[in-house]
Amino acid sequence: MLLRRKKQGFMDLRYVTTQWQLRIEGSLSWMPVNRAASVIIELLFSTGFRPIYHLENPSRQSWASAPDGLAAIFGSKDAPLPIIPFKDWLDRARVLREDPSYNYALKVMHFLERDFIRMASGTVILRTAESKLDSPTLLRSTYYVS
């Protein structure tokens, strides 16, 4: 559940809180935002610039380990958030609070219901060969295990 809170007079959209952590099968290709920014800069200023690049972490990780780490971060060390199947998380997200200005999940519910699992579980894998040719950072990401 994506929720926002006021922090020092402005809306802090980086704050994410949930009451339950979701469990998803498959693999993910998350990339730290600073690394993605470096890749984008390298691609934009590449001497071999191409009109289309794919950007995702070429070193895929299992979703199985992600919820545990996130549950500990969003919960506490002594009381991590319970991990539940994605379908149950969606059902709970729908009824948690019906105000989309408070419950951001409602704004993307159509995507979550129709496309999220297909796109986030590793069944869609982008070809990054051309991107790696023009971005040393993305090429090095192939060997990162983080």
C-alpha cells in the first residue's frame, strides 16, 4: 500500500508504508536510482546514440528474498511485516482506504490487477545488449550481485 505523509511542510512521496508485505514468484530487475541515472546520462551522450534503449538491471534476482528485506525495513527488527500472497495484498489494498489521495495503490489498481505480475515477475525481460554497448555502468551491472 503506497501512502503519503506530510513531512516538514511538503509531501514526502518517498515514504512508503504498508501493513502487509506481498509475496511474488519469479525474478526482478531492480536497479538503484543512482545507477539508472548514470546509465541514462551515458546513453544520452553516447557517440553511438540510438533512438531506442532498454534499461533494466541485467542481473536478475529472485523475488523470494526481496519481501524479507522490505518487511524488515517497513516493519521493525522485532516485528517485520507479515508476508502475504500478491492477490491477498491486492484485496486488502482495495478496502484499506478508498481515498486515492491517501491510498496511492488505488490510483494504479488497474495496472496492479492486469499487468503487474506479468511485468514484474520476470516473464518480460528486456534486451539490454545495445544499451550495454553504450553504457559502461550498465555493462558493469551485469556483474553486480546486489
